[in-house]
Amino acid sequence: MTNKILSESILQKRINRFKSIKRGYYSLIILISLYVLSICAPIIFNSKAIMVKYNDDYYFPLFNSIFSNKNIEAKDLGQFEIKGKKKYGQPHYRLLKKQYQKEDKGNWVIMPLYPYDPYEEVISEKDEQFTDGNGNGVWDPSEDFIDENGNGIADKYKYTNFPNSQHLLGTDNQGRDVLSRLIYGFNISITFAIVCCFLSYIIGIIIGGTLGYFGGKVDLFGLRIIEIYGSIPFLFMLMILATFIKPNVYILASMYVFLTGWIGITWYVRGEFLREKSKDYVSAAVSMGQSHWNVMFRHILPNSLTPVITFAPFAIIGYISALVSLDYLGFGLQPPTPSWGELMAQGRTNLQYWHLIVSPLFSIGATLFLITFIGEAIREAFDPKVHSRLR
Amino acid sequence: MFQYIIRRLLLMIPTFLGITFMVFFILQVAPDGPFERAVAQLKSANATSESGVSMSSDLIGNSSELSPDILEDLRMQYGLDKPIIIRYLIWLGVFPKEYKRETAVIGKHFRETIDFVQINENSKKQLQKYILVESEVDKNNNISYNIIESGAGLKYSLPDVSRLQTDENFDFEKYIFFQSEYQELPSNELISTWYFSDWDLEKVNSDNTVTLIKKEFNGIFQGFLGYSEKKGKNVSTLIAERMHISIFFGFTSLILVYLICIPLGILKALKHGKRFDVLSSIIVFTGYSIPGYALGVLLLSYFGGDIFPLHGWRSPDFSELSLWGKIKDQIHHAFLPIVCYMVGSFATMTVLMKNSLMENLNQDYVRTAFAKGLSEKRVIFFHAVRNSLIPLATGIGSSIGIFLAGSYLIEKTFGIDGIGLLGFNALIDKDYSIMMGALAIQVIILLIGNLISDITYAVIDPRIRFK
């Protein structure tokens, strides 16, 4: 037991210290579980049915769409028409469920927990809101109907809806569900940030390490170039590029890193390398005939990781904010990709729909809030500062 | 110190060149630029004219393809006949821009319009010159060409054009028209004074004509930022019209941020770990987590319309208001945008102030001051706070740069027609001259801001010496 405590490594110490800072630790747990949830989103937030039983056959449309390209046609499941129009292609599962219930032939549909997906085909489901007289699922002008809100008026279908019992956070200006768009948007934002972080760390460590390790003229010249490069209005450049490259998440992340993301971390790594290389263990390694590469990445790098790791959460905040602002301006990911910034922009044009403003704003705020807490806790754990005052 | 400033100023030149060249290069290689748009526009114009009256079809060719001549002319108009580096040098103003080309008959003058001059509300006059090419043959049979010009003169306005146009005997060849103005072409004898012209001879054609070319240095170094054809104005005018907006927002929010963050940071440092610190931390972290423009959208949806105006820089009838009304109107319009401007730097400034003061309270000199028996107030406010302001002061220059360059996110959200929005709209309209002009100004502001940062650093902290 004592042995174990004695051999506790510095990393273990730091992890323990991090765990002892409760708000950071719980933020990390919440964030990770949210991300896992958002990865599983396709089986929770989806408009495709998990399982369909139709005429003694079992279908798994959701898993088919994820794992294979096998298409299930609407007519295979007995959905021949929707609202008086012939239905081709993919079935509309929510209406199919109602249809089966109405037919009562022992067929059934199991929908995912939240049966709306972010790319929802825009279709009026207003006929679900009331029960019509003749039971065909369509309200004809002459027939009596009992509507759910009880005012006896057939509400005209409109795309944007305030939060209600079906769409927990309402729908956006194209009738797509806001909640599922937020969840998918979360996944995309975090993925973007992680890809950015990974790429900029690779570039930053290599360039910053080289500048700091070799120093002298290499450093001076390299710094000038970085200074010039860093003064370029990158968001502007990214927007110029985005007008003719239509990027997906990974391409956008690489573009962002290439244009600006690598600069901050390069400064950090350079400073650390500059400080570390004058230490004795580096001289020892060099005198033993180690190659530059070995000295840089085997010896110095592990010793200069502290500020690099502390920097990461704040870099991630920067990446997420950048993605949101790009989407807000319309120069980010291609529509119909679910994104927070695009929802924000919709909110700006439709100020009366508060749910289009509050829900993305809350998502951004909460996510960045959690990451800030994590960042503070990591900094505290890695580089504890004891502030003492005399009085 | 002086040497240091000079060196920094010199270093700004390659930085400026590097930034502008990189953006220029990307704009030039980017597909679907102004040239492609002009070609597409001409093509569609052709298609409609073909379907209607087939006029000037010999000039343009068929509708789907433009004739090579027209394309060549367009290319020259957009400067695409030169390599990118030359185009960049032209933009800088170290390489002459060829902006007029004319084929002239030797011994016969032609007119060159220099400018349109507004005489009064109704009449505009053309300021023009007459250019004459004379050939001289010396005894060795070498031909030399002199290009001379008359002094610029105004044209006279014509009272009634329609009368002349119905007159069958009217000789149109003898008159030039521009917006109901005319002047009889002068014969060579009428013009008494001739000067050497700034037109250059490009080549001599076989059929007794010469091709003349007019070049001019006109770029950033001459103070010319470009001309926007879409807006019909010089870029420098467009920027000057909006500069006061950015300056107003920049300085107001900067001053307010410092006024709020410094006391708050001090208070937080003194009450570190207490309830006030924790509660204000939540506000600070929230401010850090919410982007300014996003907060702007939220504020607009709650306060816009009823309490605060939805968009704009001032009311349309601003000039008719009394002084007090003007102040009220300005605050009314600026309140929400300034809140959003401030949110961005509010959190970082406060935390910076707090951390820097806490660090200083740990220092030996504070201990010494206490040991001397100074009061706590005196130690904190005269010794520690002064030193902990240093990192904030260094940020002031770059903050000025960032604030003045304008935030297109906030300007777009609030519909304020500032420099940021000008650049953003130019990006959407593909108005490259505005983009480059605005970029040049913004880069210069940013660089000067950084320089101010360094100088304040040295002025405030005497320990720092530049080598």
C-alpha cells in the first residue's frame, strides 16, 4: 500500500488533483456523456423506424440505412399514399404507424425515442392534430372535425412552430425539428473542434518545436513569417475560400487549421521548447549523440506538454465559436447540415420565434461553459498556484 | 527606443505586403470573380437581345460564345492580361496601370474625356482634352511621333437637343453628344496651345494609324484604394463615410470595458474565494461562453422594436433632432451593439486583471511595503494595482485595432453600416476593389495598434528596454 503511494507518478497526481476539482470533473463527465449521446443520436433521434412488422415480415429500416444501402420502399410496407398523394421511395414511418393502428391488422412500427430527424423531409402533418369525421386521415373542407386545440379552426400548416408536445423545441423555418438539429449540431461542433485540435497540435508541435529547438536565425525568420501569417484576417479568408470550396466538417476543419488554428499552439510550443532546451538533460541527450529528432520529440516534448495540454480546452472553445460564427454568416458547412450558427441566423431573421434564438444560444453557452470549467480545472491540476496574502 | 520604433515601422512594410499579397492572390485565383460575372452578364444580355431584336449581333457574335475581341477587351478591363504579381504591383501603385487604349489617325485629333464636372443641379459638363498625333520624318528617313494635347476645357450645354435631332440638315458627325450637351469639334487652328501629352505610343499600325496607350501610377502608394463600380464611388470615400461609426463603437466599448473590468478585477482579487468572487465568476464565465453577436440576437428578440430600435446606426431623421434628442437617439441605437461589443473582451479583461493583481500581491515588494507599516489600502492601490495594470495596458493597442477594424458579426446582426459590414457585403457581391481597400485599411490599423501596444509597454514599465 505504501509502495503504491510512493510510486504514484506525476500524471497520476495530476489526474487525482483534477478529479478533486469537482466542477471541472463533473463538467468533463457531462460533456463526454453528451458527446456519446450525440454519437448515438442516429438511433435515438431519427424518423426511420427501428423495427416494422408487416404481413409476417420484419423490417429494420434504421439499421438498414446505417449499415447497408438496402432501401425499403413505401409500397413494401403497404404505404401506398399519403394525404391523397401517391407515395414513392422511402416510407413515412410516423404516418405508417398511424395507418397500421387504424387498420388494426396486427402490423406495428417501433419508432425511435424521438421520431424526428434533422434532415426531415418537409411535409405537413397537421392532419395528426385532429381527428376527422370519416376517418381517412385527411380533413376535407365539408367534413366536421375535432381539433386538438379545441377552437374549431383548422390551423394552416406553417413551417416554423413553437415548442409543443411533438417537437420539444419547435421546428425551424423549413419544418425541421430543432431539438434533433441541436443534438446533431453538437456532435458536428465537437467533432470539428476535435479534428481542429488534433491537426493544429500536429502542425504546432512540429513547427513550434523546430523554431524553439533550433532558435537563432531559424527562429527569427520563422517568427516573422508567422507574424505576417497571423495578421491575415483569417475569417475573411475562410469566407473567400468557402465561396468556391463547398466544405464538409473535415475539410472545413483542415481549412481553418491551415489558415489560423495552428498559430496559437505554435507560439506556446515554441516558448516551451526555448525554455526546455537550455536544461541539462537536453545537453546530456545531445552529448550522447542523439539525433535532433530524438531530442526534440523523445526528450523535450514530454517535458513541455503541460502548457500544451492546459491550452487545449481554450483552443477548443475558439474552434467551436469560429464554426458557429461561420455558420451564422452562411459561410460554414453546407446546408442542410444541422448547425447552431445556422439556427442563430434563422432566429435573427425571425425575431418573433424565440425558440430559434434561445435554443442554439443556450446550447453554445452551456457547451462553452462546461469546457471553460474543464479548462480551469485542468489548469489548476497541472499548474497549481498557491496565492498567499499577507493580510 | 526611437530606434526600436523605426525598426518596428520598417518591419510593418513586409508584413503589410505579405498580408495584402496573400489575400490578393487568393482573390485573383478564386473562380467566379468579377470577370466571370461580367462574361456571364454579357452572355445573358446577348441571349435576350438575340431573342428580341437582333441588334449589334455582328459586334458580339453568337449568343452562347462571346467573340474573342470582346473577351480580350474585357480581360484588359479587368487587368487579367497581366500575371498576378504585376496586377498586385499595379494595385500597390508601383507599376503603371494601363487604363486607356486608343487607335488614332496620324494628323487628326481625337477627344479624351477626363472627368464629368457638375456645374449646377441640372447640367453636368465634360472636361475634355484633344489629343493629336503628328509624325515627323527626319533626313535619315526615321519617323518620329509627337503626341500633343490641348488644355482641358469644358463643353457647352445645349438648350434643345430634340430640335436638332429632327433637323434633317443637322450634321451629327460634327458634334459630340453627352447628356444633352454638345460642342462643335474645333479645327486644329482653333486650339492655340498644345502640350506634350501623357499618352504613350504603343505601336504603329500599317494603315496610317497608331495605337496609343495611357498609363498611370494609381494604387495604394498614391493613396488610391480603388473604385467600386457597383457602388459608383471610390473605396476611400466609402470607407471615410463609415469610419466615424467604427471609431464611435470602438472607443466607446473600449473605454467602458476598461472602466468596468479594472474595478471588478480588483474586487475579485481582493475577495478571492469569497461569495462575491464566485458569483461574479459565473457572470464572467457566461460572458466568455456566449459570442457577442449571439447575445445580440437574443437582446434584439427581447428588447428590439419596443424598447430599442431593431437596426441601424441612427434614426433617419437624425439631422432634424435637437442636440439632446440627438444624444438620446444615438444612445438609443448604440446601447445594444455596445453591450455585444463589450461581452467579447469583458471576461478576458476581468480575469486578466484579477490574476495579475493576485500575482503581484504575492511579490516581495508587497511584503516589503507591508513591513514598512503602510496601510493595506495604500499597498494595494499604490503599489500592487499599478504594477498589475501593465498586462492590461499592453493589450490596449491591439484592442484599438480590433475594435476599429469593425466586427462584421455584430454589424450584420444590428444592421449597422460600418466598415465591417462594408467588407462583408463586398465579399458577397464579389466587389474585389472594396475588399482589398477595406483590407488594406484594416491591416494598417491593426499594425499600428500592435505598435502602440509595444510602445505603451515600454512607457508604462520602465524595466523593459528594447535592444
